[in-house]
Amino acid sequence: MAERSFSKEVQSLRNRDGEIFRGEGVLAVTKALLQSGVSYIGGYQGSPISHMMDVLNDAAEIRRELGVHFENAASEAAAAAMLAASIHYPLRGAVIWKSTVGTNVAADALANVASAGVRGGVLVIVGEDYGEGSSIMQERTHAFAAKSQMWLLDPRPDLPAIVAAVEHGFELSEATNTPVMLMLRIRACHVYGSFVAKDNRPGQYNAHHPLEQAVFDYNKVVLPPSSYQQEQLKITERWPRALRFISTNKLNQSLPGDYVDIGIIVQGGIYNALNRSLEILSLADALGNSKIPIYLLTVTYPLIPEEIRAFCAGKKAVLVIEEGQPNYIEQSIKADLHGTGIDTQIHGKNLLPTAGEYKTRILITGITRFLNGATPAGVSLATMESAQQQATREISDSQTALEFPVPARPPGFCIGCPERPLFSALKLVQQELGEFHVSGDIGCHLFSTLPPFNIGQHTVGYGLGLASSSGLAPNFAKPLISIMGDGGFWHNGLTSGVANAVFNGDNGVLLIVDNGYAAATGHQAIPSTDQARSGNPVQMTIEKAVRGVGAQWVRTIPSYDVKQMVTTLTEAISQSPPGLKIIISQGECQLARQRRVKQAHQEALDCGARALRVRLGIDPDICTGDRACVRLSGCPSLTVKDNPDPLADGPVAVIDNQCVGCGNCGVMAHQAGLCPSFFEATIINNPSWRERTISNVRQWVIGALQGSEPRTR
Amino acid sequence: MDHPDTRPIRIVIGAMGGEGGGLLTQWMADLCESQNFEVRYTYVPGVAQRTGATTYYLETWPNFSEHNTNQSMVCALMPCPGDVDLVLSTEAVEAGRALQAGFITRSRTTVVSSSHRAYAVAEKASPRDVRIDPEYLLSAVAAQCQRLVHFDMAACAAATGSIINAVLFGAVAGAGVLPFSRQAFTASIQRSSVAVAANLAGFDLGFAIASGESKDLPTTITESSPARAQPTTQALAAMKDTFPPDIHDLLRMAMERLADYQDSAYVQLYLNRLQAVLEADRANGGEQHGYTLTRETGRWLVRLMAYDDIIRVADLKTRRQRFARLREEVRANENQIVRVVDYFKPGTDELVSILSPKLAKRVLSFSARTGFGNRGFPIKVKTDTVSGFLALRIIAGLRSRRTRSYRYFKEQAAIENWLRQLLGAARRDYNLALEAAACAGLVKGYGQTHLHSAGRFEAILKKIPQIDASALRTLRETTLDTSA
């Protein structure tokens, strides 16, 4: 079961025609897919669309009723390959992932499907992980769409607009035999709002009404000469049909405004931020009535030259607001207007930052610069500017009111995380043997690169931790340590990492972090997830898999056993026979575990059964406040408090009540020779009469002994 | 806060993982919708949903349906600096973060914030005390906003068995920042059907405090352990005769500590040592400095003299009061049994510290030759059992032998050396002497940590004759920072 349950929310996916649907963006997209009659959906989790995978999993019953097949694909490549279903057959399908990283992985299948073309409508839904809250390199999906000639939708971040984009996307895809990409920015995925629902409809063919006839058409196979013809088709057939469909159905909007001699062209996805900027400048209201005419691009690729020319004609200047780089849209508009006789000044990245998210204040600055240059008729720039100066002064007073920046709160390992002892062990090994080059991977374990661990020199992609060592290892005196999560392992690490290293005879140490789930994205099941917990009929084991591809030196170690981990790591690093040494560090994700344990604990308490709770503590009068423990652990429940001793200076360490009793503090007190302030307390609820008797006797004896403690001399 | 119905109210909710920021946002959305306000909200969950700061952003348009429009409201999806009406913050630094982001401004923003602190990793891990004072943060916020409502909501949550979000929701209602009745708020909690009883309890307390109905603020102050032993009345009288009145309280506590730690002779040794400092203090213009040198030296001297050896640790671990404190800390009630395991890992040097100097040196040189015990001896003691308790009690009983032990001689030599340098410094420059006193703060920890810190302490003392006060200060601070 995933971290977040949508079992309640998915009921609204049954909403009928005319009913108001309320919910978050990803839920609305799912409803839109069901309304569009899809036959299959596939995807791979990753922020910001992880919750959409959870929604689809939790909507199993509704999917079954409608005959919609859903696949929790092994990777984005596997998900994209599902689209082959729509090449020959009138099946509508959708795939979902985090972009641009997921699109990178899916690129091979995507480009092939785009070349062959599709008969059934195909929607590629990408969570554009760009700007604040992103966890990846900052790039645009735009380039992928353009290079494969897929159409790219970037709707307004409001539910009715998003839902319409899904529905139009399928129609556009079928009208042009081309896969359509729909991009949703981070906040749009989570935006809460409402729209008027339609009835769900089953696909033309699906599990209940399967296709009967296999179709063979060599023209759809991506091999010469078909591949040459397909490229021609993209340009001569599909492209013109796309332009026609987009303008006929008015997918882009031209919004009127009083200041007709200027205008703004904007991607739909950042329209709302633009409107707020205009509102603050008194150029629009919160309903979207703008004084400046706006051409809103729901389709950002391809652009419609006629619409752009019509919008620009008669205007002195137009500002193109295009987030990210390169500025494909702006360049394209400039190229298109060239030689048409329209002499409108096209502005864009010359007035706005080339890179980075377009937040409201950035847009305000850009628009002000634009208006100053363009000087449209009827705008009082002086009034606007003095109002802005006042606001700017207040904002800067606030921003400079504190003498120092407040401390950052980067994400880190959770309370009781099984990965913490692993990296503590690695830190101890480094204290003995010196620093190593550690190749990181993608997953929760990458938090090791942050304080207090600072372990992991690079990361180049999901499941690529081991592969990313193979160029450096032979050129490095010490063995390389590579990290890989279980998610990355099944995504591609087994082949690109382990099989690759065995095949090429690479040396080094691979640490596989087996916490039982794709944990960072919210506990989606993976092939090695415990059967009882995943609900899957099969469970594959990592150890069998690596032995199966020829790994010889494999050790599986419970992650909380720091001592054994230190010994094994030291052995793996120093052992002379060359080859790949694999250590599988096992420990269930504590968040997932606690959800189960806490419930069981509560149930036991409710029926009066014996139940244990373990937690660690620190004696404040023994703690000297050196905080070595914090630097070796970083556990959120291990923190500091004012020293209760008036004679002491500085705070003491304290373990708060969120402690889940993983025991790592005690283990580290031993392994790192910390201090004697740590204790482990086991709280026994509803003890047996025998336990109670023994406890009473102990307390009586100890109490008596304490009573005779020596007093003042 | 005004509520013009020509634009949506903009609300920022700053929370940390595990504080229920998401649930609070849902309550707020449900509340506004129940009163016919139009609502949009969004958030950036970040990489991992469990740690770090998360910002939720909500816009709500009063009486939207009366607008008679077929257009929908355009929500910006992100707060804009200078454009936020209400900031809710679950912790003081998060209010500071909203301030630095420009979300709190004078002409627009009402702030409702908890005044407690949850320390960031940088604050926790630093070897120096770099914690940010919540009063400083909130007074800066107060100066830059329209209205600030703040109190310790973490303490309220703990007192009511709820989490901070419920108390904060109650504070929003109690402070009257939104035009809704109390019942409208509590109805949202009930509709969410998440831990309703606990959340309502938290809500009620938050409401009572924010509305001024109650001035009864729960607090989370921990009491310090009272000393078991008291210095003799003669010793106390002698102290009062000798030392300036300003420092009597401090010295009384120090004397209690040392009486508890060792015996009355040890208390006398402390007073004798400090008297020498007082004389030097007086001779170098101490009176106009308020005898700061005597006070500071007195504060550090008791720390050095009551050094933490295994006798002391065993003593503290077996006290009646410790058992009580421990039960309270783990929130155990009378019907529950609490089992206790203590983790020790004494090194050879710590074990031999109770032997005579001669014997200790022989064991240490054996250990140095053979590597015996150089990784320490990990021990787990079940202190709640009679045998575990007795074992520790016996070690604690070695207190009578302490003044003849190897460790005692070592510590006293270090203390004498420190006092010598300090007194020498006092003759040159008063501030230098103060810095020299503060060097005692370098000594920390147990085992290897303690050995290294004692080494650094000794090394820095050697430098005192050659440098001035500011150089010594810099040196001390860098030594502390690099010891991490």
C-alpha cells in the first residue's frame, strides 16, 4: 500500500454528467482519461505525478468496470513501449511519468511510436519537474516534442482547462496520427479546484471487448524505406492537419485588452502567474480581465503562424513569456514574422531572465521593463511605478529585517530510517580508512550527500550508480563504492549496473539499499516488495537476481547492524581478489513500517493485549553537549534543548517523543564510542501478572538500595 | 484583516513534515467552501514528504457566487511577495522564512505563528550554540506585519495530545482573522474525521489563548536535578564572607554540585582555588568589571572539577530521581512497566582511571603495546534489574577512592595548569584572562572525544602567554568548530 491512500477521493471518479468534481490536479486528469475512453494506462512514479500512480492503483475497481488496463511499469521505457498498442489499432492510451528524466528513459520507444504514427489517440502526460520543489536537472520537455514531431499541450493550471486539454489531446492525436504530450507543472499537479464532470466511457476495444483481427502494415514498421516515408508524412500530412485542428477547435485563446498596440504571448501553464502580476500592476482583475491583449498558448508546439501573425499585426511590441531555456517559442515567432511585413518588436528573454522559474515578482519586473520600452497609448507609467516603488520598499524591508538567512531545512532521512545506520557505518569506515569516492544514485539514499553525512560525490541517473563508477574505477587508486536503491535496481540497475560490471570484469563495491519500496516517491510496490505488503502474487529477490547474472561475492546484511556492516564493508574494500562485491543492506522503510506497527499497537491496546513500545533517550545530566551523536546521525527526533543544569553552558542533546525506537542511537553509542548518556526504554503495556510481580520486586529492592544512598558528609 | 470581495484572500501556510500542514490546508479549504467562499490551493511537496519545510498556498474569494460571472477566479498558484493577507506558521523559524521571502509585509499581512523552535540540522550539529532565538525572530516579524498572534503551540499540542495544526487552526479562529464562526471551524474538523477528539481539544486550547479567554499557557520547561548533598553551613558562611554578593547564588550551586560529586574537602578546594582568582581579579580592577573574572572562572571551575568519570556516570544512572525522570520522559503511566537498558562503551583509559596512578600507567602501557582494549568495551546494562542496578551502584560506590585515582591526578594537574595561565593572563589583560577562563569550555565528552578535547585544551593554554584576547578568542572558536 502506498504512503498516501486515495481510496476516498477515487469515489469521485464515478461522478456522472453534470456533477461537480472537486479535487487535486492529478485526480482531475485521471477523471478526464476515464471520460475519454482510454483502454490502457501505464506509468512510472516520480514527483510531481507520483500521486497519479497512487490514484490509478486505488481506482482498481473503477478501472476494472470500464475495462481499463493499468500497468505499474518497470520503467518509463516500458511504459512508453505500451503505446505500440495504438500504432495499428483504434485503442486510446495514456502514459505518465516525471519529466524530463522519465522522458529521457522513454525516449527510444517514444521516438519510434512518433515515427510510426498512431491510429488510436495517445497522450503522454508528463509532470514537468521544473522550478521550486524540483528534484532534478532543470530542462524543458519542449525539445523532446519538437525533435520527434509530437504535439505539446501546456494548459492553464485550472481544472476545467486541464480536463479540456486531455480530451482535446486525444482528438488531436487521432486527427493527426501523432502522439500528443501534455505537460503539467508541479503546482498544477496538486492544484485543488473543481470542474463539471461527464460520464465515464469505456474504450472502443478493451479487455471486455477485445480486438479480433491482427493487422499487418509494413508502413508502420520503423525500418527503411518506411522510416524515410514516415519522416515525410510528419511534415506533409500530420503537421498541416495539426495546424488545422488546433485553430479550428480554438485550442489557443486570444484574450482581448484595451491597450491594443501591445500584447503578451504566454504559455498556458504560466498564465495564472502572469495574470497575478498584471493584477498587482493594476492591469488586470482576479477574474482574468486584462487591459493588455494576451495570446494564450495551450499548444506550445507546433505554433500556428496565422494566429501569431493575426495577434501581432498592428502592434508596436509583443512580449513573449516563455519559461526555461532555450527560448524555442520566441525564436520561432521571430523567424515566422520575418519577411511578412509585420514589424512588431518581439521581446522575451531580453527583458526576462533566460533561466529559472518565472515567479510573479520576476514577471512584474519584466512587464514593467516591457511597458517602459513599448510606451503603449493610455498607460500612465508614472502612477504604476510609484505604486510599485512603495511595494518594493516594503518587501525589501521585510526581506532584510533579519540579520542573517534563516537556516535551510533540506530533506533528510526520516526518523528511524534504515538508511541512516548504513551511512553512519560508511562514515565510520571512512574515519578508519580515509575518504572514498562514492557514486550516488537516485532515491532517498541520495540524502546522504547532505549534512551530516556528506557522502556521495555524484549522481547521473536512476539505477546508474554502479555504471557511473566504471569509467573512474580503473583510474582510481582506491576501490569505488557505488550506491543503488532497490527502485533503481529494478528500473535498470540490474542490467546497466550489475550485469554490465560482471560482463566487463569491473572492480568495486556496490551497496544496494533494499528498503522494500520505491520509497522516495511514496511507497509504490516494486518487484522485491514483500508479497504480503505489495499484494502482488510474485516476489523477486535482489540477491537471486544478482547471483543470476553472475555476481559471486554477495552479502545480505540487516541495515541496523552497524557492526556487521562496518566489518563487511571493510572486508569488501580491502579484499584482494578482484571483481564486483555486492552488499545488500536490508531494512524496511520505517515510514511504511510505522504505518503498520502503529496500527497493530493501537489494536492491541484497544483489546487490552500486551504491547511493547521501544524508544531511546538521553540522560541530560550525563550529556556533555558535544553533539557528536547529532553529527553521526541527523535523526529528526535527535535534537537539542536548553541545558537544565544552570551551571552548564550550551544545549544538551535530547530524543523527542517522535522516536520510533529503531535503536540506532544505542548502536552508534557503541560503534562510535559516543557517550554513556543513551538508554533504551521499553514500555510494556498490559504486562502479564508475572512481569508485574517481577517488576514490583525489582522496584522494591532498587528503591530500598536507593534509600540507603550516601548523603552529605 | 479586511475582506474586500473584489479579490481572493491570499493565505500562506508554512509547516514542516509531520505537523499536519496538509490536513490544516484541507480544513481551511473545507471551512471556506462551507461558507460559500470559492477556493483554490496548491503545494510543493518536495522530494521526500517527511522532512524539510513545505509551503501550502490557498486563495479564497468571499461570496464568489454573488459575483454573477461565468468567469472563474485565477489563482496564482504561488504566493507573491507583498501580496499575502494571512501567513500561518507552525514554528518560529518558518515565520522568519516567510518574512525573508517577502510574504509578510506591513500594509497587508496578518501572521499567526507558533513561537516554539524546532531546530534545523545546522543548529543541532554545530559544536557551538548557534540556535536562533525565537523572540528575535518574532519581534522582527511583528515590526513588519499588520498583526502578529503568537504563542507556544507545540506546548499546547503536547498538553492536549493533538498536533500543532489543530492548535494553529484554533488560533486562527480565536484571533478572529477570518469572518467565520467558531462552529464553522469545528465543523470542518468533524467532517475531516481525522482524530477528531484530539484535534478538537487542540483547537479549543488554541482558540482560548488566541481569543484571550485563557492566559494559562502550557510550557515545556524541564526542571534541573536538585543536588542530593548540601555543603555545610560553615562552608556556605565562609563563602558569603569572602565573595562579592553578586556571585553567591552561582557559588552556592557550585558548592552543592561538588558536595554531591565528592565531599566537603573538595568543596573547600574549590573555594580556595577561586579565592586566589578573586584576589587577582581585585588586584586588576575587578570591581569595575563586576568581578566577571571570578564569576566566569567559578562557573568553569566547577565544570572541570566535577569531571565525568565512570563513577559519576554510574552514580547518576542509578538515582531514584533518574528513574522518575525517565518514566516521565517516555510518558509512561502507572500501569505500564518500563524496562531500561543503558549503553556504555568505556575505553581502557576510562576503566583504569579509578586505579592508582602507578597501576593505571602500567595497564595503559600494556594496552599501548598490545592494542588491548583500544576499541573500548561495549556493555549493555539492564539498569532496571537488581543485578544491573547493583553493578552500577558498586561502581558509584568507588567514589571514596576517587581522590587517590589516576584520573583525579590528571584532572587536578590540568586544572592547576589552567588556573596558572589564567592568573598570568589577568596580570597582562583582564579580557585575556576572561578568554582564558572560557577555554575550559573546550573540554567535552567521554572516552576518545574527551581525550582529544583535553589535548586541545592543553595546547591552547600553552599559547596564552604569546597572544592577545581577540586572538585567543578566534583561536578558541576555530578550535571548537574544527573539533566537529
